[in-house]
Amino acid sequence: MKKDNFIWWVLGGVGAVAIWYYYKNNNNKKSVTTQDLVVDVLQEEQDKYSTPFQAEYKIVMPSDMVSAKVRAKAEALRAGRFAIQPEKVQAPLYI
């Protein structure tokens, strides 16, 4: 009888720790919105063509023809990806 209670307490504790880690790591993720960049690039591409041409055809950019503005923005977004963040460094834990 006591072993059954102990097993349930251990499973409950492991579940609580797993939920805590999940929410702790899930909240630290940053979402990068590139909607403004897409709008800027589409506007830049549409400015290259006349209005009647745009009315008849939809402008689609191939993935290998990326403008300089997109490359610059991508480099800015990637710059700090693997950088050390001093505010997130924790002291070592000794048991």
C-alpha cells in the first residue's frame, strides 16, 4: 500500500517538474516577425513595373533572387543568434 502511494507521489513530482521546464523554456522563445520586411520588398518589386503590367500579372519573387534589403535584414536577425547572453548565464549548481 505504501509503495503505491510513493509511486504516485514520484510520478506527480516528475510531471510537475516536466511541466515547469516546458513553460520555462517555452516563454523564452522570441518570435521574429518579418511581415514588415515582406511588405517592403514587395513594394520595392512592384515599383519596378508599370500599373497595367501589375494588373495583368502577379509579381512573384524566386527564392534565389533576394534583394539586398532582405540580405541585410537576415544578417541582422542572425547576428545575435549564437551570442552569449550575460543576463541568462547562471551560476553553477553544486549538489
